[in-house]
Amino acid sequence: MALSSSIEWTDSTWNPITGCTKISSGCANCYAERMALRLKVMGNPNYTNGFSITLHEDALELPLKWRKPQTIFVNSMSDLFHENVPDEFILRVFDIMRRADWHRYQILTKRTERLMDISPKLPWMPHIWMGATVEAQNYIYRIDHLQRTSATVKFLSLEPLLGTIPNLRLEGIDWVIVGGESGPKSRPMKKSWVIDIRNQCQEKKVLFFFKQWGGINKKRTGRELEGRTWDETPPLLPVAPVLL
């Protein structure tokens, strides 16, 4: 349930939960759904339920066993704050992150209202980064919800970017990731949208990471913007020593 990742802004993925349901326009061509259904056909026991919400007790303590410090994307195959995930299980996931504090964790959600509501109960620590996905102007309210949490590091994933997002609310936001949609039904992303967001980040002194142009062949389209790559990332604070 934990794998090294090809995602440009993380090292590994950890999935104590799998499965999700579509909630907004960015979900239309969900890569996680495609992968989960493929893994079910292949007989992978973790995906017996396909893309239905499934809690994996056996994966909960995995970060405690990873001795090498790394940056971990939490629930790349789900949404931790999905309405079908019990509060108690969310708290257990956070407790593991609190205990395995030699890693850095990146959590993304589209369900920011629930995140905001449960935030006071969560043990926020500097090595737990919280992000919101905002794929279009219709969903900028998620930024406000994120800003109201007590997370130390807050970031936005504007991926897949489906339209221009002028006047981003970047107060208290540390990092912005932008990427185009990839895969067989990918929708196009305009260069002007990306440049405008990059300029907003520079004006507000917010770190900017350009992940990809996307498309059917994302390797061919690459990830250069105006002749360079943009890999700005929040500074990695010293990690706690691992007691063997």
C-alpha cells in the first residue's frame, strides 16, 4: 500500500484509504479511479472493492516502519476527508503522522468544508502539510476553508487546471502547484492561465511549482514554462531522529 512515486512533488505514496466519489469538474477523468479499476481486474487484494471507499487497517502503521525520512503523499488513491471516512479513522491517520515525525506528509482534499470543521481536533505539526485542490474559479471557496485551518504549511494544487483563476486568495498560502490534465480524455490547459498564476505567486511571494503540461503524452509535452522548470518547494525542516 506504499509505493515510491513518480509524482514530481513527492517521494512516496501511502494509502490507508482507497476509493472516492466524484465531487467536482476536476474529477471527471480521475486517474485514481482508472488505476483502481485496473488493479481490481488484475486481482490486487487491496482493490477488491474497486473504487469504493475502503479502509485499510493493515496499512495504517506503515510510515512507522519506513526508517528513511521521506516526503509522503497521503491517500493518493482517495480523499482523507471523504464523508464516508469516519472521524475516528481520520484521527488515527493523523496520530500515525504525529508519531512517525521523521517523515513529511502532504495531504490533498477537495472536501475542504469537512477539513475546516474537523481541523480543531487534529494534531497539526510542522511536518504535516495540508493542501486543497482548486481546479477552476468555481472552487476558490476551498482556499478560504484551508486558510481557516491550523495547518502550519498550507498549499494549493491547481491540477488539473481547467480555466483561468484571477485574483487567487493567497494570504497564508505557502505553496502553489499547477498542472495540466493528462490521460486519454485530457482537457487542454492554456499557457496564459499558468503564466497568470505564476505571476500572482511571485507578486505575493508564494512558492510556485509547475508540474506538467499534461495531455495524452505528458512526457512529450514536458514541464517547462518559458524555457525553464519551476520546482519551488517549501523548505524541508530538520526531521526528528529515528530511534532504532
